[in-house]
Amino acid sequence: MKGVFIHEQLEYRIEVPLDDVSQGDGFVCTFTIKNHTAAPKKLDGLQLALACGDSKMRFGEKGSPAILRSAPLGPAWELAEQQQHSMSWPVTLDRNCVISEKSQTLFMSYGRISGMLNTLALTVKPHVYLRSIVEILESSFQFVPKAQRSVGGWVETKLKPPSARRLSLVNELLLGFRFEEDGIALRFRFTVKKFDTSANTMKVGKGVSEVEIKLAESALVRFGAIDHALVEKTIEEALQTVATPL
């Protein structure tokens, strides 16, 4: 991914050597400034930062993006005529960072605070562990993923249940995933049918059944890959709380 803009004859360029990243990934960002004038240019108020928010929103506006961390760019200096200066900045994303969606994303902010700032939006995917768990829900349990979002430090995946009889009371599964100090938390929030038979009538409504299961990362991941048997056992344990007896 690359971004570039020119302001007051200074060219600002940013390069990230990946088309997309996942939660917890690391990469090296390269920031280059080129002086296109015939005289030295004083460089001050430079910014290279990892930010979170709506990438179309401008800094200084109400609800402007939040800076998560910034590169140490040092004091002001002069860039000679027709010369350029480059620096590399290693970035590691938090394992619970937001994923890219319509309402928010992570991005690199670069330029001059006193002049002009531009942004390069990052395409952030859920952590590979969560992607593996969702794949198991698809392949072994026939759930169909519909949407994903970040909310309150969780990544939530909305899934449609299969038409199996034992899950006939389940309308939807909202699977929450996040890293915690002592491992990984999985939150299964089922929207289920509820029957009200009061006053000699029967009405079908909706209710919520929730179960949270914590797994030690050392148990979940073996030799660099998800333990499928453990994940399947954990999912089955959650499904038993809403399953209809056969």
C-alpha cells in the first residue's frame, strides 16, 4: 500500500509493504519527504502516526481520529534543495485492535501538523485465530457468516445457524472474540425463539442466551495452528445450551 501527496512543493510519501494486515501483525512503514524546490526547506511539525477512526475525517474536527502511537521524528531540520529524506518505522498492531469496516478503520497519518496531513487507510482483518474458528463453525457445524465488526474491544461475527432440528430455536449466533491477559475469550450470544403460552394463546418472541468460554492460548494453539478438536468441543459445549433435545 502506498500514499503520496504534495503540499508547498514538498512531496510526502508513505509505503506499507502489505496489501492487508491482521490484528497483531507487524510491518515496517517507510516515510519519505522530497523537496522539489530550488532552496532548502525547514521541516517542522512532522507527523507519522498510527490512528483510528473514519479515514475521511480531518484532524481537528469534532470526533477526529485518535492517535494510537506516533513515530519519533525528532526536532526540526532543513532539507536541501531537490533532496529527499526517508525513515523506517516498525509498527505492531494490538491483537484487539479494530478491524476495518464502514464506520472505522486503522490508518497511517502523515505530513505536517502545521501544514497538511493525509491518511493511508489500512485493511485490517480479524486475527487468524478467529478466522480459523469461524471456518470451523462453517465446515463442521454449517453456520454461515454474515458480517463482522469491532465493538467494545471484541470482534463480533454474526452467523446464521444451520437448519438442523436441534438448533431449530436459534435465530442467530453472535460470536465475540478477544484476547485477555489469561488467554482468549469466546462469547456465544444466541438469539433464540421464546414461546409465551399465557392467556390460552401462544406467541413466539425472541430471547437471548449467552455463554462465555475462556481458553488458554497454549491449549488453543499447537505447533502454530488452531487445535480443531478443542475448538469443536468448545463450540459443541456452547451449542448444548440452546439445543433442542432430539
